Amino acid sequence: MRTRQLTLFVAVLASLAAVPVAYPVPTYAADAATIQPKDGWYNKALVDFDFVRQNVSIPPKKGVVIIDSRPAARQYDPGHIPGAINIPDSQFDKLVDKLPADKATLLLFYCGGLECMLSHNSAFKAEKLGYTNIKVYPAGSPDWKARGGQVSVSAAYVKKLIDEKSPYVLIDARPKRVADIG
């Protein structure tokens, strides 16, 4: 395998069979009895696994941007929801140009789970910028993985594995006619 010509395309999607449902405060999906919005949460529109799953697509669905608010190297690179872009909350102001020009685009933020505030912080920042269709998946990455959601890795992570000579399996899921091009 020619590692210098390596092009990453690793994405496996979860089934998209369920109907999407957004759960406004104070209800949170089927877990409403055990998961309640916390102080400081962006609680205008909380969503669950099924809602997120309906919006995961490669290539990304038109009109939807999934945003991982976690730090890149430590958390986003080794595993994120397929199609998600990385805008770490700590760098939100520097990376605001990654947000879509259309302020009505669905922005779906997530981070490291129920104790993580990064997605909520980023959602508030996006709202201040005038975005009107913001949702937060508070259970985030831990819930996504626990419910069988597939994850993608970044090209930077694959490069790190190669550089460190770590064991890995890279599956090129592109059609043969595309993969043969390089």
C-alpha cells in the first residue's frame, strides 16, 4: 500500500430507519425520567440518538451540519459521528468560518456526554451569531457508541497510526472504479 497516496474514506452508517423526533425542554427522548436538562445546558432543543441517526449521512445531508465540539487530536480524530465536522468549543471563535452561511441550516452539536458542556457552550455561541435551527445531542459520543452508532476517524488519525507504525486495518469503501483512480 502506498501510504503517501493514502486517501481516507472510512464511513459506516447506522441504519436510518427510525423517524426523527426533536424533544424540546423539559422532555428528553425516552430517557426523560432519568435524564433532565441541567443548569447551563442549551435546552431549547435537545435531541436523542434516533434524531441524530436520521441526520447522519455520507456525503452529509443537505441543510444539516453535525458539529463535534470536542478537542480534535484527543477525541474527534480517533472517533466521531460520521460526517461531523470538528469545531472545538475552545476554538469556536477562530473556526466560525466553518459554519454554513445559511443561518437556517440545522446545526446539531454534540460532545462527550451528559457531563460535557462543550456542545452547549458552542450552541449558545452559534445562537448569538444568528443561527436559528440549533439542536444539542446531550448524551453525545458515549451514547452514540453505546447504541451501536458507527464512528469515523480523521485522516490525521490514520496518518498518526502510520507514523507510529501502529497496527490498523484501513478499508476503502469506495467503488472499485473510484479506488482505482487513487
